[in-house]
Amino acid sequence: MKSGFGREKQNYYLRMANEEANRITRESLQTALIYLMNEKDYKEITITELTQKAGTSRTAFYRNYQSKEDIMMEIMMEFVQKLEEYKKEFTSFENPRDWFYGILKYVNENRKDFELLLKADLQDKTKQIFSFYSWVNKNERSFSLWTEEYKDNDVKHVYYRRAMDNTFWFVFWDWIGMGFSETPEEIADICASLYQALTNL
């Protein structure tokens, strides 16, 4: 008869084995989804195709995910976290163009990840990570253009920040959708000009 300690140890190793199996399953399904998205339209990919390509069962799939959208969201969150870490380097930048260029450079270097999001029609989920306003709000002392004029009028402030964020978000995703036809430097210049125009309204 096993002691309580022996049963706990056995349960621990069983739990670790299950967690490792789930980790491998998730990685296999993510890899399979990325592969299939390079072969066909995202909307046409079925769970059966995914599990066959990943070499796993439907039972294993549904033990880890409810839909292929869950896989895509997990993939997205992984490189969003990387981008958030990258953005921490921007706190010392002295002008908006540096922020734009930093983000655009990162996107360009990781273009395949962002093209996957576009194929999955998940770009709407990225508005917060591309929020220039959120970053400025955290580092407002660095920017003389964010004057008391905006703070004195809360309504105006809200509309200005929404206009800025939506403008830059559309620029970023149009650039990605058009195949990165311009350099990050060129798009950064465009964004900086738009920022200047919006602050002068």
C-alpha cells in the first residue's frame, strides 16, 4: 500500500507528464495552422486538417482549444508580448518619429507574424498594442506637443487621441496589407507628419 507521500509524488509526475503532452500538442497545432495558412485561406482550414497535419487527435485538440481562432489568438499573444517588451525601450525617445520608427522596424523584422494576423482577419485585436496615445500618456513629459490645451478640454482630448490612434493603426495595417512596399523610415516620416497635422488642428 502506497503512502500519502507516494501518491502525491505519483500524481505530481502524472500532472507534469500531462502538462508536457499538452504543451507539445499546442505547439504542434500552432505549427500546423501556420503551415496550412501558407497553403490555403484561413477560413477554409478545418479542425480535421489541423489535427492531421499536427499528428494529433481531435480529442487532444479539444482538450487544449475550442476553435482554430483560439490557436490564432495564442500565437498572436506570444508575439504581442514580445512587442510589448520591445516597446519598453522607447521610454527615452524624444520625438514621435522615433516611436513610429521603432514599432515599424519591429513589424518589418517580424512581418510573417503580422501577415498571419492579416490572413486571419485579427488586426482589430491589435489596436491597443499600436496605440501611440497609450505610450505618450505613460511618457508625456517627453513631448512638448501634448500641451495643457488638450488636458483642459476632456472631450477634445478624447477625440484627438482616438483620431490619432485610428489614423496610425490604419497606416500600419495598410502598409502590411500592401506588402511593406515602403521602408519603415518612409512610413515613420508619414506618421510623424500626420501627428504634427493632428496636433495643429
